[in-house]
Amino acid sequence: MLSRTEAQKIIDEVLSYTHADETEVSVSMGISGNLRFAQNVPTTTGASTSLSVSVSCVHGKRVGSFSTTEIDSASLKDAVHRADELARLAPENPEYMPRLGAQTYSETPGYDGATAKLGPAERVKVAKRAIDTALPTDLIAAGFYSNGSGMTALGNSRGLFGYSRSTNASYSLTVRTNSGSGSGWAAAESHRAKDIDDNAIALRAANKALLSRSPQPIEPGAYPVILEPSAVGDMLNLYFWSMGRRAADEGRSYFSEPGGGTKIGQKLFDDRLTIYSDPMNPIVPSIPWGDDGLPLGRTVWCENGVQKELPVGRFWAEKNGLKPVPYGSNIIMNGESHTLDELIASMKYGLLVTSFWYIRQVDPKTVVNTGLTRDGVFLIEKGKITKPVINLRWNESPIAVFKNIEMMSRPERIVTREGNQPMLAPALKLKEFHFTSVSTSI
């Protein structure tokens, strides 16, 4: 892994070759290993090392970029030359903002040496525990475990320099019945491999598969639901990426106020809802800079149901006399002290949803999206799971979800099916959630 000193040396060398008005350089490196298994046997194992140097040259408001995977002097000099040539050919960007000068970045707690060193022998043990859990009950396990370390550095000709390193371990497991009528899924990730309880994941996925055998049909409609944390994470992502200040100012967003202005400062959601970003969070640490290298700190997006802030880029901020607010590099949602079992016990009638997948946008103005449930939907009656039900297509907005909260579990670090940045979220008990049709897939 490139050290801070080594990364800065590469950036300084690149900058020594440039004659552009401005030049920006980013260096990234990743080292990872993985093990995949399916049909209760390991299928592939691998390791990779990646390195990239990206150079952007600027002439006036013309920008050209070029990337290389080589760091010898000839390759770096060639990357600068190509980026410079592209900049001279590029059309002007009327919204170009000059690069930032020197910034101060916090060192986030996202690196764990043991996770970086974890090797094939440990990954094999994870697979074995999953397979040993599946075999006695005639289940079929398929999973993927990976771990590694990475670094990223950013520098420019105006004196900016930042360096951040991190580690990550992630594990996703799907367990199906031999008959193909039941399927369960569980997953976890962390910057510390020791935080992933792979045995608990195996038991959870296997139990979901057994519980979901031979699902029964149910009529689509509006149901009280409990969304497990992964499904809540997908709702958080939809909310988070709908928040742009420019779209709100231009009347293209849910956060636009009719007649002009935004909904910043308005109470939009349940009193208990608080959502924020903080790269220093010890459970979901993340990179300490955002768009254009702007330093990231704790940014509260929603507090006690009140929308407090919307992300705004440097160009739009300067044009409108605003302070730039970069998107956060993680998403954190508060919760309550309840467990998932307590949420289930409190529900008289409704559905328990394990996770979502295949989410697509329907209407950006209302943030309505559509998607499918996956790997376990269950009917709850009088505080108990009584039967599995067939998968359902839903049409819903995170805006409505966050208005209809009845109860929350403790937040936990989660994995969503659609991909995510580091995220902390609880399970939610909701007054209603809209399902529009059935899906016969398992």
C-alpha cells in the first residue's frame, strides 16, 4: 500500500511536468482478496492489486483528464501530456470552478491492520461454516467474502493535498431450499473483519430459507410493514440522492417550495427521524473529503423530522451566495433501543420484508420508486410470523416511509442489495407501505 509520503511524491512529480493553468492529481490503490462459493462448494478464489493515477489539466475553463496505471516517470509525464492535449481540445465549461487551495482533513478511523492482513485460510473458514450450517437441513449455500485495504490521495497545483487509507471486509450469503421454494439472505460489512459475525449470518440466512418455503399468495395493496435494516438502507439512499440544492432551487425536486425556494427548515418527517453524515463515526468511518476536495465534517441533513440542509456544489453556491455543502461520504440514521423481535411482537397484522432489489425511479419530483422484495417476505399476525408470502412489487417514496414511522430498532451497519456507501440504519415499523403486484420469482 502506498504510504502518505509515497503518494505525495507521485503527485509532486506529476505536478512538476505540467504547464497548464491548473492541474489536479488523484492517486488510488486497492489490495483485496476474495472467496466465492456456490452449491455448497468453493468455486473461485482470487486476489487483486490495482493502482491508478488520474490527471486533470485546465486551460481557462477547458478541462482534460487522463488516467494511467503506471507510475514510472515516463508514464506520468505521458499522462500529463495527454491530459493537457485533451484540455486544449475540450469545449469551455461555463460552470468550471478554480481548484481549491490547501485544506485541512481529519484522519478518519477507517483502517484496521488485521483486516488488511486477513488471508485465504480465514476466508475458507467462513465458507465452511456456511456450508456446514446448510447441509444438515438440505439447504444450498452460495456466498461471497472479500476483504482488503485501499488508499486515495488528492493534490493540485494550488497546494491542496489529502491522503486517506481504509480497510473493508464484506460478506453476503444466500441460502436456498433444495426444492427451490424458499430463499434466505443475510450480509454484513465493516472496516474491521472481526465485527462480521459470519456464523450469525449463516444461521440467519438458513433460517430465512426454511421459513420462506412454499410462500402463499397475498393481495397487493397498502400494508403495515416492518422493513429490516437493509431495506431501510435502500430508502435512505433514495432520500439521500434526491436532496440536491440546485434541483430544489430550480423547482425540480420534492424539496422545492411551490412558488420558489426550498423546504429547508420545514418539518417534513416523523419527529424521531434524524439523518446525518460524519466521516469520523467509529462504526462507519469514511473518506474525509467530498466534491472538489471540500473537507467533510458532521453534517445534519434532517433533525427530529426537520430538513436542516441540502447538498450544494461550489458553482451553485457561489452563484447564489450560499456556502457549499458537499454530499457526505456515509449516511447515518438514528434509531431506538428496540430489537427486531420487539418490532415483530408489537405488530397486530402486517408484513416483514427482508430486503429489496431491482429498484428503479418512477418520479423524481415525489421520489417515488419501484422495486421488488427478495429472499423472505412474511405475514405477521398478533405479533408472530405465521407464514411466508409471495414476493411483491412495490411503488413507494422514502418521503412517505419517513413520515409513517411507528417504531425503530437499534441502528446497525448494513449492506443493501443495490450497493451503498458506509451506512448505519435501524429496522422500521411503518403504518403502511404500498405493494402494487405480485412476483412469482423466489
